Amino acid sequence: MPVRAIDAVPRAGIGHWPTPLQRCDRLREALGGPGSCPEIWVKREDCSGLGFGGNKVRKLDLILGEAVRAGIDVVMTFGAVQSNHCRQTAAACNVLGLQCELVLARLVPLDDDLYEHNGNVLLDRLLGATLHVADDAVAGLQIFEQRRLALEAEGRRVLAVPFGGSDTLGTLGYVVATEEWADQSAAVGLAGGFDRVITATSTGGTYAGSLLGVKKVGSGARVTGISAYGDAASSATTIVELMSAAAADLGIAPPEPRLIDIRDEFIGGGYGILDGGVVEALRIFARSESLLLDPVYSGKAGAGMISMIRSGELAPTERVLFVHTGGGPGLFAYGDAVLDA
Ligand SMILES: *Cc1c(COP(=O)(O)O)cnc(C)c1O
């Protein structure tokens, strides 16, 4: 790919930008106040607008910007049954006049009515996407390939968006988001910006783009990813690849791998499984700032941040940016469990 400035990447224009940057003093109070809790700011990627928003709109803005330019007419992607990424892809396709086919795999050991039909699945159906549900990842990928070949045989021009939208363009989306919060923090006079950025991570594009973006804007922030899926070592391998490709596209050097900081100790019972730490984080964020975290990703990131504050790893003198990646519709797939795991 040729070296290009980030502004030269085509955008689909599907999100509400800039998303707000919000100072959260009530959350700080709820976590012990200035004597024991850092200053907390939240980047509201949950407010990216389209189809209830979330971090995938940021990635799809670039991925589908390129797809529209390339004359794609069907978009296919893959995710868990309650995939936020699939819901945001379905929403993006509608406003761009693209057909959307989703393969949803049963990756979480939940099969009750709420999980299978409410939350993101309800929205996928309302948005009109074609759904294919598979019992596991292997079966899902088989269905995906069959459908893709069938569509291509009909002469359709198909774009297969990878898991979580984590490819080079998706990663560049989070470079854009990082430039956005860096500008916003400068505009409100935050000298020195942030000491730490915390985000949920799974397929890696949000983290990779954030760490690359921090380097690009010259911020000294350490970027910590709280894994919702995947151990720290394999996440880091993916992140190195994503950062290298995106940095090459921009003609800059990627961040050194030793700067990657992924925590996998908050995965708890596994991907998509609630635990007491997540339920507590959901409640604290909701009751202090009316921030609605999600059960699968941002709830784990919130639990991770709370734990790092309580252990003293995040000092009261620091300024922390929590990237709220969205996912709120997933709350309705878990029902009462989000109140008490
Ligand atoms: C997909 C998702 C993430 C993880 O982002 P990646 O770029 O896939 O690592 C975090 N939070 C929410 C709500 C998500 O839907």
C-alpha cells in the first residue's frame, strides 16, 4: 500500500464526530476521591451515533469508505451471537446502501431466550441484515466461506470484514480517534495530556490504533488494554502485526513492542461471562455518571481500571483516559444478571 497521510484515507461519513471527551469527577469520588483515585476522563466512543454507536463505527468509517470507493455491494462479517461489531456493520450498510450478511457463532456458553434473541440480535434483525447462526467458530467460518462464494458466483462484489473490523483500515480508525482526543484535551487546556489510556481489547484494532496514535501525536501516555478475549501474549502478537501494517501505510515507524501492555487477568470466567467485578463496575459507572458499560468488554475494562486504582497501580496524581468502546445493547441480552452476577 502506498504511504499516505491519514486524511487521505476515504471515510464513509457514518459517525457522529467528534465523540465527547468527558471529565468524570463523580466517578472519581465514587472510587475514593482525589486522595486515592486518579483524575478520570472518558472518551465517549459509545456516542459514535450510528445504530447505538460503539467503537466499530470508528473502524467501519474507514473500512467502508474504501469499500464504497471500490464498488463493493455486499458486506459480510462474522462475530459472536451478541456481536456489537455485527450490529454496527448492519447499521453502516443501511446508510451506505449496501447489503449486509452476518455470520453469528455461538462462542459464549449462553443459549437462553434473551441471549439468543434480544440485545444486538434484535437490532440486527430490525436493521434487516441477513443472519446465519452457527454452533461454533469452525462451522461459522464454513458457512461464511460458502455464502461468500455463492454471492460471488452471482456476480456480487463482496467485502469480507474481518472479526471485529481489526485490519489495517480499522486500526487507522483508532489513530484518527486518538488524534481526536489529543486535540480535544489540548483545547480544554490539559497540559501534558493523559498519563494513562485504558481500553477494552479483543481483536486488537482499538488498542493497536490507540498505541500507534499516541506515538503519532507525541503523547507520553501509557496505553493499557484490558482483554475480554485472548491471552496477553497472543493479543500482543496480533497488535504488533496491526500496528506494523498501519504504521507502514502512514509511513511512520511503529511503536516498540515492549510498550504493549495487555492485561488478561480480568477475563474471569471467560469471553462473555459476567463476574462480580464486572457487575460492580457496571453499577459504579452507571450510578456515578450514568455511563452504561457493557457486560462483555467495557465492563471488564471498567473492572480492570477499578482494580488498578485500588491496588495503587494508578496513582491519585495521574490523569487517566478511559475509552468507552460502547456495547450497551448487550446489557439486554443478559437481563437481571447485570444487576447481580
Ligand atoms: C469489539 C469491542 C471491543 C474490542 O475492540 P477490538 O478493537 O476488537 O479489540 C471493545 N468494546 C466493545 C464494546 C466492543 O464491541
